[in-house]
Amino acid sequence: MKRLSTKKWIVITLCTLVLAALGAVGSVGYLTFLRPPSNPPADACADGRPKGSGPVVVAAGASMTQGALGRDWVGDLRKKPEFRGYEFVNAGHNGNTSADLLGRIDSDVVACDPNAVTLLIGTNDVRDGVPLEEYRDNLTTIVERIKSGTSARVALMSLPPLGEDLDSGINHKLRDYNAAIKETTTRTSVGYVPVNELFTDHLQNQGHRPTYDFSFTTAYLAATKYYLLGNSWDEVARDNGLELFVDHIHLSDRGGAMVTDLAAQWLRRAGG
């Protein structure tokens, strides 16, 4: 058998390494940006209300709710012993704005005939510069559609800060959107979950914090450290000089635990 030359072995080795690297890149990309959440509406509500006798809870929102990048707080709710028997449907979708959520509210929320619905939506509206009145109108229509189509108790969650510098320009802008959320809860008589308030109280005691600096690269590197290197989301956050976020938007383990606890408190009051 003819032996391969050293040059050919080098080429084969390099090709193998390149293919392995491409595979790793693809795997992280899929796990972070393409993989559906655990128990999405397309599975849980394909035939209407999920089967079973327990309460059905739909958590609707964008990537922070989907939980592929950063802590999966909906999954943590599902694991709580007090909610054994509940059906948690994750209607989070990466990149969604309030308009996107409105476009799928019938198929992803109303179709599930839920007992309770949490809505965490608006971070991408702030980032994309969606006019405040348009955002308020979308929120109102979302809530009204859920209330008219189901008997569910509904709660709007205030938006966490963007980055951990509370005095940054984007966080000043965020305050107007959170004011719109709170006003909407009063006007439509639905629940309110003070995520921003809890995060703000925590960060105000931490001294100077990093300002908002999100990018796709930051998000992808955070995901790589978690999915390929086995770091915890808290470790990823610390690598970026952060505490509550892994990439200035998505939740660390600590940030996720805070959202989980707030959502659990509201569910207890709402009665499932």
C-alpha cells in the first residue's frame, strides 16, 4: 500500500480540523438561534388545549423567554414542585417585537386555551426604534385578544435594563416603554410583574456597571462558552464584566432566577 506523504497528511489533518470547527459553529448556531423552545405551542397546542387536568400557563415573548441564549426561566418554573401538574407552554421566539407576537397571538397563545399568560415583550421594540404609540397599541391589542379569546389571567412583565449601566441612553429610552407597559396593565385590568424594578434595585447597589454593548458576536461567543466549553451562564456573564446578563440582553443564572421568582409569585396570586 502506498504511503501518504507528509504534505498530504497535513492537508488531511487541516481539512479534518476545519470540518470539526464548522460542525461546532453550526451546532452552536442551531442550539442558540434555530432550536425551538421546550414545549412550544406548535407541539403543545397543535390540537387545542394541551391534554391533562392541570392548569395551562403560556409564557409569550422573544428570546429572553425562549431561553436558548441565557437562562431558561420558563423551564425553571416548570421544575418547581409547587407547579407539578401544570403545563408550561413556551411561546418565546427569538427576535420578536410586539408586532411579531401580535401576528401569532391566536396560534401560539389563544389556541392553547390557557389559564394564565405572561407577556415579556418589547426589548426588540426598544432596540429597533419602534414608535412608542405603536408599541402601546400592539400591547393593548395583544391583551384584548387574549382576554376576548380565553378566560386566562394575564400579566405584563416590565422589561429588564439593557446592559447594566442604568444611566445609559438606551435605558433612558427604555423607561418610556416600561411606563407604557404599566399604563397598559392599569387600563386593561391585567397583572403586572416588576422585572425592571427588581433588576434596577439590585444594580443600583453595585456601583458603576458596564454600559449596553450588545452585538451578534457577543451573543455567539456567550453561547459558545455555554454549549461548547460547559461554562455556566453566570460564568459567561462574569467573563463579560456582567452579573445579571450574559451579553447585555439575555439572562445569567442569577438574572433568570429573579425572573422565575417574580413569575412564580404572580402565578401563586393568580391561582394558576
